[in-house]
Amino acid sequence: MYKKILVPLDGSTLAEAVLPHAEAIAKAEGAEIVILRVPAIPAAELFARDPAIANSLREDIETETKDYINKTVEILKKENFHVTGVVQEGPVPETILAVAEETHADMIAMSTHGRTGVKRWLMGSVADRVVHYAHIPVMLIHPN
């Protein structure tokens, strides 16, 4: 039923709570896992006075993001999963949906961060937007 499962991660243990669930489905279905990380890169305008700082910060974030993806992919490969890693920049919900389409994912599996009230209103919910606009099944795992 599922051939490819997209798993967006942000580097937090809360986001990684979805991994055992995605692994179980991948094992049962013989599916590939695609690990996605969308790096949070600050707008260059914040560092307009010193472009060198902006470039250095951007490089550090890109390096950390690639290292995280490579480490996560290697761990899953050692556990005999068919897995690939993707790093893609952009607005997080839209990027998740675009990568799901580009990779022909059959499912998106992700954790929610459990924000409520004002925090949710101010920060929005990536999970809500993905569920609302996805054209494929979305499995949400509450980390608790």
C-alpha cells in the first residue's frame, strides 16, 4: 500500500518521536523512508550591515542540516531500511508538500509539537497546514 514515506524532521527529539512509527510502517510495507529537513535560515535583511555574518551563519546552518540528515540516514540504513535524505529550503509546510509530490511519497509521517493557545496562534501549526493541503495520507504523532 505504501511505497514511500516522507518524514519531515527539524532536529528536535519531539520531531523524531515519529521515527519508530514510520519505521514500523516501512518495515511492514517494504517502503522507502525519505527524511526531509527544511533548515531555518534567517532573512539576510537581519544582517544587512554585515553580509559576512549572514553568509557565515547560512553556511553553518547548511552544514549542520546536511550533517543531521546524513547521520539520520546512516542510522536507518544500519537498521536495514531503504532510506534517502533531502534538504530543501523554503516555507516549511509548503516545502513538505512540494517534496512529497516531487518524491512521489504515498504518506507523510510527522510529529506535532503540541502547541496550544497563543503559541499556536502566533507560530501557526505546520502539521495543520500539511494536513489541510496534502493530497496523500498524513500520520500525525503527538510526542507524548
